[in-house]
Amino acid sequence: MDDPIGTLNRPVSPVVLTRPGHSISRQDIDPNALKVVFRLHRLGFTAYITGGAVRDLLLGRPAKDFDVVTNARPGQIKKRFGNAYVIGRRFRLVHVHFSGGKAIEVATFRRAVDRLEEPAPDSENPPPSPYGTPEEDAFRRDITINALFYDVINDAVLDYVGGLEDLASKTVRVVGDPAERFTEDPVRVWRVLRHAARLEFAVEEEAGREIPVHAHLIAACSGARLYEELNKDLAYETKPVMEALRKFGILRHILGGTGEKYETDAGLFSELSSILEAVDRAKLEGVPLSLAEMYAAIFWPWARPLFEDSGVDFQKILNDAFRDARIQVNVPRSLRADFNQILIIVAAMERALHTGKMRWSLMRRPLFNGATRLHFLIFKSRPPARDESFESLFRQAFPSGGPERRRRRRRRKRPPPEPAGGAST
């Protein structure tokens, strides 16, 4: 595909797919997103549904998030929506809040700013405007299947970049030259693999060749940004994404020594895949899993050998192991403390089922329930039923309560012998 900036030097007309050429129904769209679109339209602005929601609806899949893109500027949106809040610094977005804690993200059409347009650091000229037209917005996006717009008013899908053809051929294609786009933002490598894995699509041939070449650049990205990307993988289907990241050698650039271990040890990664299969199934069934539980699931196979010795400071051992692994993802300290505790409790549970000795004081810890849920997923490949607990597992294994602790008998002190001849007078 042509360079996006160069392509826009000539007029671009979208492919317009109207009914009955597409399967999107307004009934499948979040009512709050429709309210935002219709209100912007009444105010004289252009507004479309965009991104993954359009892609998923065209594929007949339930859409998770509904984003709106418009030619209205953030300040104009804020002024006309009393429940709107502007976020972001470099590029401002608007969150329109509704009852029940729901929010619709509204963005202004953006354009890819050419480096030649950027003023010198000491220039008095203002930076170029990041806002653009619908076609400019489509060409600056990462992949074609995420660059489609749904025009609610006219019930039509707009395609500037060939996304409809790629949906039909089940292909993930980068918008523009893959080498250039990956160099501009290496995280695009991760996103290409994520979408291909979850949709069971093929990566376009040219992009597939460039991914191994640019994979190492991911490690130089902001740790905070990598943390945000990893959280996206943990929120929905995790197993297929982790398998794709391993296949292309990306895990070591995200999880440091831990990722390298998963890439080189097939048995260890097979253990992780089994856990993630159970975890993904539980999420589909509506079982709530906290972020700490998800991180503990990711690290359990790698951390398990660290718990083989008893009577040691497992917290210190984990902290040292994570430090030595040099993980590139910047996990917040509080989250790491939480999933470390879950790992320690899960290890104590499994040890108790073999020895019959359990530290029941662990039940008083706030993370005990999460550790119980993860223990079932790891060792039973399912979440606990309503009437199940770790205590019930333990009682099944040891009906008598486990081996009793031997108490040391204290010798009774004998009274000192009385002096011979009785008391003196």
C-alpha cells in the first residue's frame, strides 16, 4: 500500500457499503453511542462509529467498545455535552459519561503529521494542527480493518484503506509501509499480532517479514505504555495473543528473562497455555478475575520452581527474581505486591494438599479468595463452584484434618528436696 501521507496528496474517495451490503444494525450499537452521534449530527457536525466495534459487527461478533469520531473539536464537544470531560494532553479526547458508570470516547478526526511539518525546537511557529479529515484519520490508523467508519445517519460503511477487502480475506494489513510504520511506533508490531491472534486472521506477508526485524524496538518503548498494552491482552482472550507473541519472539522484549524462558522452554510455555485456556474460558463464563489474578496466572509457571524450598522468605525471593528478570513492562509496585501475595498463597495451598499442613492464618488475607480462584484454575482447569473453597479441597484430601502437630512435653519441675533432719530451730 502507498505511503499514507503521499496518498493524501491526491483526492481519496471511500468505498461506500450501503444496505443490504453490510450486516450492521443500529440495534447492535450501544444506545449511548447512538445518542452522541445523533446529537452531534443535530448540531451540524459529522460523526461516525469507528474502530473495533465496526470491525466486529461486520464479522458478526459482539462489539465490546463503541468509539465515536467527529469533526467537532474537543472544546466544542465539551461545550455542548454537560456530561463530557476532556482528557489527554498531546491529543485531547472527550469522555461523555452516562448513568451506570458508562462512558463513550469521542475523538476528533486526526491526521498523520509529516516530520517536515514539525517546527524546529527553537521555532516561534506554532506546531501544526493534529486535526484532519475522515480520510486523513483513516490513513493514520494502524491496521486497515480498524480504520472503517459506520455512518449511522446514512446506514453506510465507509472504507478509505481497503479494510473491507481485508476482512473478507481474513488478513491483518498495516496501513502504509510496515517497515516505516513499525519504526515510527514499534508497539504497532504488538497490535498487529494481537488482532491477528484474536480474530484468527493471517498477518499480511510484508508485515510478517518486518515483524522479526523490528521486534527488538519494543523493548525501548515506555514501560508504562507497555503496561497498558499488556493489560489489553489480559482483559479478553489472552492465550492466543501470548502464543502469537511467543511465535514471533516478542515475549522477551516485554517480559525480559521471564519471556525468554517461555520462548525457549516449550514445556514451561505449555503449562502457561493450559492455565490461560482455563482463564479465558472462565472470563467468557463471566467469572470476574482481578488484574492481580491475571498477572499471577501469567507468572505462575515461571515462579513455581521458586517455591520448592520451605522455610524461606518467598517475598524476597520473588522480588529478587523479578529484579533479575529485567521485565520491560512497568508494573506498579502495589500491583506487583498483590500478585506476589497471590503467588505465595497459591504455593502454600498446593504444598498443603501434599503435606497436610496449612497455614490457615492466610485466610485472613484480603487476597485469599483470589488465590483460591486461581488455584482452582491452575490445578482444576476451572473456577470453584459456589459451594467450593480451598478448605473443602483440603478436607477431601485430609478428612481427619491432616497430621497433628506434635507438642513438646514439658517435664514437670520436681519440688526441691527438703533439707535432711527437717527445719533447724
